[in-house]
Amino acid sequence: MASEIKVDTISEKTSANGVTIDGVSLKDSKIATANSVDSDAYVDGSIDTVHIDALQVTGAKLNTDVISAQTALAAEPADTDEFMVSDAGVLKRIDYSLIKGGGGLVLLASVDANESETVDFEGYFSSTYKHYIVIITSMRPNDDAQYLGIRVKRDGEAAYDSGSADYGTCSHGMKITGNGTGSIISTADGEYNRITISNGGTIGNESEEQYNGTVWIHDPLSTSKYPGFSFFSEFVMDDGWTATSNGAGGRWSTAALDGIQFLCETNDIYEGAFRLYGVVNA
């Protein structure tokens, strides 16, 4: 037989006990019986984490923005930064150093030539990388029928190789092997001060003509070996024909290098994208 009790207030008998209704103890406006109410009963939607047992939080309970809502990391992770992975269904953490890979290119500097006299990369060589690469895209000279060359600056020097007596005789200058002619550009006093990286011909300056190539710089900080260079390119010559050029050379001095410069025979580099990269783990 059902029964009903209607009262305005139910008070505890003594201050130590509270009031128990169907096994649930009410004490000082709170539920005193442990584990008696599940999360659905929390009016504000909060969850008492003390009462969440292990393995109870599932993927279905995670919001779709659980990652994108966090603060973004705006740089490459440090080696000790950690990621979560599933190892055959078991959740584990892993350091970035174990998954970042063993090689690649890191962009160090960018120059977009705009009627520039030269394109210089200075102060970027460091112990972090032993090899560097410059990628040249859509370069054309201001004047027609030009060779594109490189020259370097030694650490502590104020200027790039100019053929002056400060850089010694030709045996201490830039030397090269490669195909084609015009491999070495020399100064009036006979010193080789730059390497031509378009030795298959001269580059045209029409809007549809361009030079594309790569230059590798090997061990520029060595003080016991001559720093070396190698290159490969394709370009449109001033007569409209396409040419290719490849070769290698070096700076015949064991002084560490501080910079590399790109320049045409005369006047400016009219346009072109130059990108310097460090080669990771090479």
C-alpha cells in the first residue's frame, strides 16, 4: 500500500548524523554518502574526477576540438617535446627526437632580387650544418649575355674576394673544374676571384629568359680543408637556346667562410628568387 508523507522540513535528530533517505545520507545541504550520485545528477554539468574510475573516459566523451582549442606551437618542436601515439592499441608517449627524421632542409634566408647589384648571404654558416644549398629560381640579369658567378668572404674580412693583394696569389683564389668555357672569371692582375656557375653559355635578359640552378657549399667553416662548391643549372642563353651547366670548385684557403655572394659580370641581377638552406644531418 502506497503511502505519502508531506512536510515542510525534515531535520536531523542529532548534529552528527544527518538525515538518511533510502540509503542516501543528507548532511549540511550536501550528499554525504560516497558514490551515491553519478555525473548525470550534477546540475552544472561538472564531474567530480575523484569518482571517475580508470578506463572510463572514452573517445566518445572527447570534444572534436580537444586539440585545435589548445595553444598552437609556432616553431619546430624541441627534441624532448612529447606526442601521444597508439602502440598496437596501447596509448604511449614519444619524444619528437625519435620521429623527426634523419635529414632535410632548413630555410635559413631568402632574397628576392629586384635590380640588386649582388645577392649576399652573410653570417648564416654555423656549426649546426656542415653543408648548405642555395636554390635559385627564375633569375635573369639586367644586362644581356651575362655569366652568373659566386665569390666568398672569409671570416673576419670586410669584403668579398676582389682580387686584391689581401687574398694572395691565384693559388689562394677561386678555382673550378666543369664543362663549358668561361669557368673562371679573373681580375686584371691574374687572380681568380669568382666561380662562374653558368659556364655553358651566357644568360639572356629577356622577360621569358631565366636561370634556374642549385649551388652546394661544403664545410664552409673548416680551417683545415679547402671549402668546396658544386653546382647544377639550366638556363636560356642570350641567343634563345637552352643550356645546362655543372661543375665544382673551391676557395684555395683554409680560412673559414662567412658569406657567399652571387653576381653577374656587369651591372645588376635584375630579378630572381634565392633561398639558402642548411642540410640536416648531412
